[in-house]
Amino acid sequence: MGAADFLTDYKNFKEFDKDDVAALNGVCSEEKFNKDDMIFQEEAPGDRMHVIKSGTVKIVKKVKDKENTIAVLNPGEFFGEMALLDGLPRSAGAKSGEPPTVITITRANYGALREKAPKTALKLMDILVNILSNRLRQTNKNLEVLSFMIE
């Protein structure tokens, strides 16, 4: 059984067939973290994304030297995807909640996936764009509420 076999159990990956899963298995690895481990720090160099297989991950942001949890992610959800796309430093940190197991895809391995299985890479990119678009819409709604509260 490969590290990415579980993905088709989740709605974001419902379009993946066995060939897509096999291609992902060739470029991803599995990692396990303990409760409260920092998976990556805000502003750290970014070169990989993660998909949660089990457990939870908290997305954290420091404001005035205080760590704030801005999201809690569950199995089937992913994080760190912006680094996969642009390779820039992390815009937030990721900390384990309930001890997570994640699959990891590095930026270099995503490049290899684009070469070896371009249709799978495109399907993955479509998922990322869709989720990022939804997250941006939610952020816009949150900003609207905050601006209303400030006025």
C-alpha cells in the first residue's frame, strides 16, 4: 500500500484514478509528528506541501509575539501548498494537534510529477487552485466582517 492510497477517500481527490494515485505514490513520502511538534515555522523557507492522512494540524500566525491558531485542519486537507507553487517563505506556521501522519510532496518532486505524469500533476494543480480560491474568498469575507467591526 502506498502513502497516497488514502486520498481517494476524500472529496477533493475524487477525480483521481488508480494511475493518478500510483503517480503520486512515486513522488510523495509519509511523515509522522508528535502532538505540538512544529512542522514548519512562519517565514521558514518553503519547498513542500503536506496532505493530512490522520490527526490534526494547526495553522498558526504570530501577532505581537503571540502565537494564534488561525485554522485547524483535518484528514484529507492540505497545507503548505503555496510553497509548492511559488517556493517563497512560509506565510504562517504549522503545528501538530492530534498527532498527525501526513504525506509530503516537495517542489522538486512535483516538478518530476509534471514530467512523468502531466495529467496527474494538472489534476493536483486544479485541486490546489480550487482550495486556494475558496480560502481567499473566506479571507475576504473575514476582512469584510473585521472592517465592519472597526467602523
